[in-house]
Amino acid sequence: MVSSTRPPVACCHQFAPPDGGHVNSPRDQQVIPEERRTTAREGGEGDGRGAVRFHVIEEPGGCRRAPAIKYDLTANSREVEAMQIRLGYELVYECPQPTPMLLMLNVHYTRVSDLVVPDHLVTSPSIPIGAYRDGFGNWCSRIVAPTGRTRLSAKGIVNDTGEPDMVASEAHQHAVEDLPDDALLFLLASRYCETDRLSEVAWSLFGKTPLGWGRVQAICDYVHQHIAFGYEHARASRTAWEAYCDRTGVCRDYAHLAVAFCRCMNIPARYCTGYLGDIGVPASDAPMDFAAWFEAYVGGEWYTFDARNNVPRIGRVLIARGRDAADVAISTTFGPNTLSSFAVWTEEVFE
């Protein structure tokens, strides 16, 4: 799997948990020279669930997802109560030799004030953990996994408003010359979003749609109908152009195609990965994975859009943003390894 580069960093302050595992919270910021990645596992390969079929384990302690509460996600007004969301993951790697790894697994810094129980990375066996911020501001960790079995895990609780994704149907589209400088990067082609190949298609499909929010929503509507979702269609190398041609994919493919179409229409768009559970929707028996969605810049702000689900959702918790999935790989390994176990959980906390 291909991924972008990330700068390494020296070890930062670490904490020793009671069970003897190693804990780290990547809050330090450093920028030092890049190094080349080898293989990566990118989030969003399923619909918030396990598109890559590894053995799925229960959360330690036997925790299971709570039953979903039914909300009308399309209502203009409703009673909303703040909630807490329990989230976490467990990844188990088998390495035949010491293997450097880069990890992007922490809740995004924009939600740090919402953390009730921080999602500190715990390793077993205990190994040193370094931390840094990448060029997009995402919190990252680096380790050298020893020969044998390495378990990476985290458990956290985050406060949430309980509100679905914001809808701003009157948000206008900006002329390119009026866009802020930091949005311009997200108009350009990237590893998985080939604007050059999709530009003519995009203008033929969306050239007559309303500008701004309406155009982004028209793109989401099209992508939602155009791609047939299925875990069996997961392929780490699929690009937006290939998703358009194949008409199959998982949530990362929906996000990539929508992002590419937005950029073709001169709307800045960036790829997102994070937690998205079954809060406010019928529960699923499928194993959970990290989810993928995107943000578009309209009306002077970045707004969340989700071409896979195509409805405002409750309980979305961001981990990382970038140009596409290559920028937000949840793990990048520099040597042979096997991901022998993979589990993700997110649920509303009920007292």
C-alpha cells in the first residue's frame, strides 16, 4: 500500500500505566526531515466497519456496542442531549524482525477539550514511543516494534454534543481568487484523487448545479448512487478514477470520488478519517472499522459531508485530515509484518 511521507521525531514525555504497558500521548510538535514510507494501512476501508477481514476481538473487559437510540437525523429541530462516547482500538502485529512504524491513531487535536478519558496509546510489550505533528496538524506516533507479537491499543471517552452533522444549505461557493491560502492545496490533484482524469466528467455532471452547498450535495448524491458498497470490493490501491469506472467500493472510495469531483468544480475538499459508530441509526452486526468522510470549504468554513451515508450523522469523532487516504494512514510499517488482529469500537455511554 502506498502512503505519503512523514517526518520522524525524537521521543517525547511518556507515562507508565499500571499494567506495565507503555503509554504515550502525542502532543509535542516537531518538524524534521522527511523519510520514505514503505507500506501503510489506511483507515476508512469499510463503512466504519471491518472491510479488511482480520480476526475481530471484543474490547478488553467484554465491552460491546450499546443499542442505538433512534433519532430523526433530518429534522430541522429536535430535543438534543449531550452525550459521551466510548471509543478505542486494538491492533496486533507479528513482526519477524524489529520493524519501525508510524501511527496515526489519536483523536484529532480539535477534539482534545472534549476528551474525558484521553486515548493514550498503550503498547505491549512496553516500548519507547515518539510523537510529532505532521504537516496537516495530525497527531502521530512512531515506534520500533520488536520481533514477535506487538499489541497496540487505546481506550478513551469523549464528550459530544449529540448533534448530527451541520447543514448549511445557504453556504456560498468562493471564487478561486477569494479562497484563503491554506485552502488552495485542497484544490489540487493528489495520490488517490486524479482531478485531471475526472475534470471533464465532473463539469458534464455538475456544471449546471447550484453553486456552493448545493453543488457539494449534488456531488454526494451522485457518488452515493453511483458506487455500490461492499466489503468484498475493498482495495487499498483504488483511486477516485477507478472507483468511478468500477462503480464499486467502500467508504474511502466514496470519499475519494467526492473529493476529486469537488476539486474539479473549484471547491476545496479534504479527506477525513475517524470513528463513526451506530449512534442514531440501526445497529449493524458487521465488525467495526475506522470510517472515511470528507470536508468541503464553502461559506467561509469547512463542513462535513459523507457521500457513503449521505445523511447527517451523530457521534462522528475525527482522527486525521489530509489530501486523501495516503496522508492519513493509520499505520505505516517499514519491514515485513502481519496484522493478525484488528478491532475498533465506538459506542454511546449509558449510565
